Amino acid sequence: MNSENIFFAIKEGIIIYSLILASSLFVKKRPLQQMTFLDLIIILIISESMVLGILSFHQSPRSIFIMAFVLSILKIITNDLTYRFRWFKEFVSGQPQVIILNGKIHKRMLKKLKISEDEVFETLRSHAIMKSEDVKCAIFEPDGKISIIKYH
């Protein structure tokens, strides 16, 4: 490896590190459990682009930085719009849906959400509930979790 290649590798390393640092400052910090599907996809796209940029000399570190910067800005704008406008949040994330009310399973809603009764009962069992009649209300949340309110 000649000195020109070493300098190029050092320069790329500095640019990619700067990209990672800038992305972490631009994207809202939140624990991994609270990341949305969109957050995960953006992280995967940025990391894949960085790997391709490192392994391939066809893509410059600047173009990777610009793409990651644009994705970060778009994510910030999306976060801001979901905070300001309820209709946009519902469009992006969806709404909570009642799947059990007063012990009665809403099969039509399960079909619409593409959730099997087995999945619902698995969640009920994880809350020590053996039958749907013991549930006052079960809500399928936009993040994919099922919230359960039991009868007392």
C-alpha cells in the first residue's frame, strides 16, 4: 500500500466517522425498543451505503454523506410533522384499534389487521388471562403491541 492509498483510507475513515457523528446528532435519540420501523429502515440504508462506499471505489464518501444527511433531514421533518399534525401521525403510524371489547373478540378487525386469534390468545396468556371474557378491552397499538385492560 503506497502513501497515497493510506492517505485516501484515512480521509475516508474521517469522513465516515463524521457521517456517523452527524447522523447521531440529527436523528432524535431514543432507546432501541422505541425505534419505529422507519427509524430502522433509515439506519439500515445508511449503514448499507457506508459499507458499499467502503468496499467500492465507485461511490465517493461525499455522496454517501450527502445521502445520509438528506435521509436524516427527512426523518427530522417527518418527526416534526407527526408531532404537529395528528392526521399526519395517523397516516404514518396508524391508529390504535380495539380488538376485544367486553370479552368479545372483533374478528373483522383482526382480519383487517391481519392478526390471528392465536396471536391474541398468546398475548392474553402472557398477561395470565386464559379467556377473552376476562378482558374488558384489548387494543392493538400502532407499534404492534396489544394493550389489555382486565375486568377487576
